[in-house]
Amino acid sequence: MSSHRSIPNVDRISNLPDSVICHILSFLSAKQSAATSILSQRWNPLWHSVFTLDFDDQSFTDFHTFRHFVYSVMLTRDPTLPIRMFHLKCGTSPGCDPHDINRFVPVAVKKGIENLILDFTSAGHHFLIRLSPTLSSVFNCGRKLVVLKLKTIIVRVLPQIDFPLLKTLHLEKGCDSKRF
């Protein structure tokens, strides 16, 4: 007689509270988080509620597709929810457009971000992004900002900065300013 026991096929993850599932999704990139929406109808709206947005153009065929994805995520999110962490990595897909990047960041900044990571280093060379004067909002989001990491960015005009809660500041490769 065989002692073979069958294990019931139970979806235990979907039985977790929404807040726990959103926390789990926060460890994934935005693209991976969005892909979980095919798991079940219950999961479909959950990825729109994550507090961390991690965008990397490396997994997209071109910047146009990446730009469309970022815009759709930002537009379909619940506008009342904060963004705790916004990580934007660009420069590896063909056609990377600084104009679009200068639109992505202020939207995230308005959500009271705590962690802002902007990385514009592509594989093998540096892709310099110049933050437009309208992006001074990056430096005015300081009331809640705890982590600020800027990589391969040129800041031409640096406004007055006040980051009372800042614990981590990384400036790397090309973060310079003409005026302090």
C-alpha cells in the first residue's frame, strides 16, 4: 500500500489581505508587478496600489514602449495613494527622450515620495540627462524625502534645498551644478 498523499491545490496568496499582497508586489519592478494582474481578477487592481514604482527601460524593446508603460501606470494609479519610492532607470533602450523624463519625475514628486532614485546610466556609456528648470520640484520634495540618489544627471540651476529628513544622498557621475 502506498502512503502517497495528495496535496490540495490551494491559492493561499490570494487569500492574503490586499495590503500584504501590495507589500509583496512592492519588491517587484513595475513591469513585473503589472504582469501579476493576469493571475486573477482580484489581483488586477492591486498592482495599481503599490507604494513603490520601479521603472527600468532595459526590459523594453524601445523607449516609446517604455514611455507608454510609464504614462499608463502613472495615469491608472489611484491618485489618492502616495508613492513612497520612485526609481527611474533610463538610457539603455533606443530613443530615450529627456523631455519625457522631465515629465515623469514631477508627477511622482507630487505624491510625497520618501525615496527618489534617478539613474540614467546605460550599459557601457553615460547618458547625460539635464533636469529642466521645471524639475526644481525634485529639490522641493524634501519635507518627506529620506533617500535621494542621482546618477548621471546634470543639474544646471540648483534651487534652495531643504531636506530635514534626508538620511541618504548619493550623487554619482555627472551630477554637477553651475550654481550653488
